[in-house]
Amino acid sequence: MSSAASFAASQPEGQAPAGEALSSISDARRAAFIGAFAAVRTETERRAAPLSAEDQVVQSMPDASPIKWHRAHTTWFFEQFLLVPHAAGYRVFDERLAFLFNSYYVSAGPRHARPKRGLVTRPDAAEVAAYRRHVDAAVRDLILRVEDAALDEVLTIVEIGLHHEQQHQELMLTDILHAFAQNPVLPAYDAAWRLPPVAAGTADFLALQEAIHSIGNDGAGFRFDNEGPLHRELVGPVRIARHLVSNAEWLTFIADGGYATPTLWLSDGWATVEAEGWEAPGYWRRSDGQWAAFTLGGLRPIDPAAPVCHVSYYEADAFARWSGRHLPTEAEWEVAASGNELCGSHGVVWQWTRSAYAAYPGYRAGPGALGEYNGKFMVNQMVLRGSSLATPQGHSRNSYRNFFPPSARWQFSGLRLAEY
Ligand SMILES: [Fe+2]
């Protein structure tokens, strides 16, 4: 699929042609954005396609949203932030939907309670499909017809809308996996699903010498605001594991009493272990003395060589302590990943870092509702780096900062270690 990210790189910069040249460049940009828009919107529907209308309405916990909600919310995002302010004469599909499908944008008005998203049976899946078609047509029309003077502003919002929708594409898979895990018959999202191949773990480490590095992203391509400003940080000396922590290592941690040894855990982590009854990663089930894991392909035996997945920050931190090592900081991860010498840095599991999610030096959230996108969440969460098997193609960057609360483990989250 051509992505919005690859699309961003195709935007001409640093030139000021006039007349016909300007028009042809603007035509090419419009065509490219229309293509990227169609590709991303189609990918959302492709991910929803294996799911019935009943599957799409379930909300299995407050943190997870129904698939139908993801399809509608990503559509509302374009309607609210692009079409209403920028498409003259745009007819809102249904005035009632803004309340239902606004997620957390206080500046955009009141909204439905997040934990009650699964109670919204109407609009039904077919009506949400019609909502998507209505907005798709209006966005294509706007990109095609907006005057050149307003094109930059329009395409900037289209681009953030596409990256936003790609984030929700990942959540569609994590959320349906959580929902299906509650079902005693353990349905498979895709019976043919396989973990992406990744090299088996070794004890090999990548050594980073002490140096001052530029961290973050002020580049020309798309990045979220939380990836900047670019700033300098002292990194190293440190050794970063080239490989992700494997299931085999995690089985050793379990066998050594990892989940029963309070001294390995942060206080909040141990409280969570006790409250939740954790004795293994998320979705692991023991039967006849053997561990299996519920996956997008259904219940599968644990593959010892595969990276461990669905662990929380608390578990990653306890494992690192048990192993006599550490989690890397996000800056250490970014420097190590920049040399392309890490196995599975992208596309398998997100990797917890020990960095709290906070603003980079000089960061300010932008004005208006879109300024609520990242900045207001910069407290009480930890940063994950890389990307996962559920991350859409074209949505990964070494500077990308994912963030979740330390107890979260329904994401495709694992870890790699650091030592000093
Ligand atoms: Fe969203």
C-alpha cells in the first residue's frame, strides 16, 4: 500500500515556481494524496472485513474500543477537523455522530463516555459504512477542488488524519484480540495468521560509546509533534541487546518464580500482579502443564524462539531486574536502532523503554483541538519504541514515540534489554 508517510516524502519543497509549473505540481500532490487517502481508508475496511456486525460492536474493557467505533471515529476525525472547517457547503452526515465518535477532544465538544462505547448498537455497521462513504467522497472532492492557496493547510490535515487512522488500524487488531480472548470458544481473527519471522535470540549486545546524539525528529517527512523538537542527549556507554527477549527466556523467568518474588517488582507492579493474578504474559493459558497463547490466529502453543509479547511495563521492568540488566532509555533505543543493527526493531513487538512519556525540551502542543492529540497525555505513561506486527506499513519510524500506562498489556508489547 502506498502510505501517507511515503507520500509526504513526495511533496516538492524549497521551490517557488509560478503559473503552469505551480499548477502541475499541485495537481501531482492532489493526485498523490487522493491515492494515499484511498489506500489508508481501504486498509481500515480490509482489517474490519473478517468481522461480523456482532463482532464489531463489542467493547471488552474500557481501554479497548469496538471495531465499528474505530471505523466511525476515524471518519469523524476527517469530518470534524477537515471537512467542516475547510469544505464550503459540506453537509454533515448526521449531526448526532459527533457526540458518539469524538474520542477525547474537549475543544471539539461533548462526547460519549468511553467505557460505554460498546453499548452503541445504532448507528449499525451498515450505517457506519455509509458514513465512511459519505466522508470519503467529500474528502476526495475537497482535495481535488480546493484552491491552491489553501492546499497546504488542507493536505496537512489530511496527512495527520491518515496517520491517525493508521494508529487506529493497529488498535483494531489489539482490541478485537482482547474481545475474542473473552470468548470461551476462542475465535480466530485470521486462522492463517503467523507471527512475522524474526531472528532467534542470542546474548549479543550492540555497544554504544559515550557520545552526544541528536534525538527526535525535525525532519521534512511526517512526524507527530511529540517526536520533536530535535535535541541533544548524552548517550552511553551502554550495550543494547540486538535481540528481543524470547518466550524461552520468559519461561525461565516464570520457572524461577518471577511472578512470585515481590523484590523483583516495582511497588505498583507487585500490587497489579496480586490484584490481577498475573502469572504469565497476557493471553497465555496453561493446559496439561503446557503454556499456549491466544493469538490473532487462535490458541497456539508457545514458540520458545519467538519474542515474548503482551507484557506490561511492570513485567518488563521485573524481568530486566531478574536478569541483572535494565530496560534501555528511549534515547538509547533510538541511537541503537539508527544503525540498523537491531533484530526486530520494527514490525514484531513494541519495546518498552524505561523512559517516562514527557515533553522533549522546548515542546509545546499546538493550538486548537489538534493540539490535544499528544501533549495532554504526557504524564503517568511509559514510552515504547519500534513498531509491531499490527502497525500498518509506512507508519514506523525510529523517532516514533508510542506510550501506554505501565499496566497495559493488550498491545503487542515486548522488550529488549540494556546493560551498563
Ligand atoms: Fe483517535
